[in-house]
Amino acid sequence: MRAFVITGPFAAEVRDVDAPVAGPGEVVVDVDRAGVCGTDMEFFSGEMAYLHSGEASYPVRIGHEWCGVVTAAGSADGESWIGKRVTGDTMLGCGKCARCTSGRQHTCADRYEIGVRHGWPGALAAQLRVPVRALHELPADFDPTVGAMVEPGANAMRAADRAAGGRVLVMGPGTIGLLAASFAAANGAEVHLLGLNLDFARSLGFTNAWTAGDLPDLPFDTVIDCSTAASLPALALDLVEPGGRVVFIGIAEEPSLIDSRQLALKDVTAAGVLSGSGALQKTIDVYASGAVDPRPLVAATVGLDEAVNVLSGRRDPAWGEAPKIHIDPRR
């Protein structure tokens, strides 16, 4: 089958590779759609932290935001999934350690991450091998665009669900930021956005969209940092109300610093979000209800041969300002 392979910093190609074979407790999915995110771009540039910690190494087959149809099973527990349209969890814990057995499998020290950690091949390929336990069935009326937006949506959902309600400031209006803002608004919060280029966010109906120069002096009950700027975690702590919450989901390329004295003296609750694990089904349900529609966030869907351009940041101006690009690995 055809698969996209990153062989080193700024080096990648589409290759013919062996098709996956499902083992016990696994299925094979024919991939309909895969999203490209900042983590994938960091693998392409060589900046991804796992490459430096030894948790990943080249060659890497990326792709952890996906949907498709189950076409083969490696054991009886997967046979009922054949023919179903699915997406799945990126985080694959060992299933045996204390973290896994207490429901925190996404923090398992020995976890695989599909398309990211310890070499589990990702979804920028015609087919993908996935454990049955990671699968989530998609409604029949979900198109591939919605299906491939479940995983990033679940990350944003977890961030929004940690908000204290009231007035929420979302920093960084990219895919995760806009989804987090959408889920927070669906939860009844008054949502504000802070960013640089805000035209697209405003086009989605976010009228409270500000730059650093015009951000109003308002009490924010929660600040969600979805940015990749090392300076913004400290700003989030500055802006949040005493007794409020700060949620960190964006990851900067370099360490970001906060003043822990301020955290304590303001009695602020700080939370981190690693993945969408635990929120995939809720995200599917919210999408199905129509309360949040992720499709406007997808600028274009291109073929596998265009993945290098996407990872390099080369965008066709005709795509507009929407932040997400999808790959159809069969094109």
C-alpha cells in the first residue's frame, strides 16, 4: 500500500510499504481521511520533543487524526466491527499498569501513540492497524471531514470541560483553540479569543476576538492557552481571576515559565491536557447533536502526494484562512 514516510528533518516521501495485518485484539481500517496537525509538522521539521527524548525516531509514519472503515479483524473480538465506520484513540496504554487500570491509560509510561510514539504507524496511508479497545463507531451521517475532526475535537473538549464557566478567554485561535471556544460556548460560557490574525475567527461568529493591544480589562474565570508561544502561559496566569482556572493545552517549542507564587497567591487551579482520551465519545455526541460543527475549520482535502507541501506550510491561497488541512490517502 502507499504510505507517507518522514525519513529525517524536511525529508519525506510516499512509499509502497507492506499492508498492515491485524493481530489478536486488533483490526485493520481502510483510511478515508487523516488530519495534519502541529505535531506532524514538528516531526517533519525535526523539532518534535519525542525525537530528542528517544520516544520516537526516523523513519516516522505520521497521522493520528483519522476516520475510516474496518475491513479486517485479527481475532473474534474484532469481527463485529467489520464494515463499521470508525475513529479511534491515539493513546494506546499497556492495559496493565496502575495508570491504565485507573483510567489514565493516556499517561501510561509504556504507551504507544498512533503515528507519534514508539513507532506505531499512522494514518497517512491506505490502511491503519488499530486495537479494538481504541475504536469508536461513527454515526452513519458523519462525512469523513467530521470523522477526522473527532480526535482534535476531543482534545479541545477536555480543555473546555475544565473551564469554570462564566467568562472564558481562549488564547491561540487555531484548530484546537477554535474548537475549545466552540465547546465552551456550547456549554454556555461567554467566550473571548486572543490572537494575531482574527478574521477567520470572527467569520465563525466569535465577535469577542482581540489582539494583545485591544484586549478589554475583564475578569476571566478561565483562561485556556491553546497557543504555542512560550510567553503566553505566564500571561494566562496574569489574566485569570483569583480563584479561577488556567488550562494548558498548547505546547511551545521551548520551555515556558510561570511564577508559581502568583499561582498560589491567586488561588488558581491549573490543569494540563495531554490528549483527547476519555472525550472521544462525548465529542462524537456533540458533533451529532449539531451544537458544534467542525467542518468550517477544514480548509482543504488533498492527496497523499501533497503532504510534503502541507507539512512545509505551503498553502494554496484559494484555500482561505481555515486552519486545518486533511489528507485523503487514496488520492
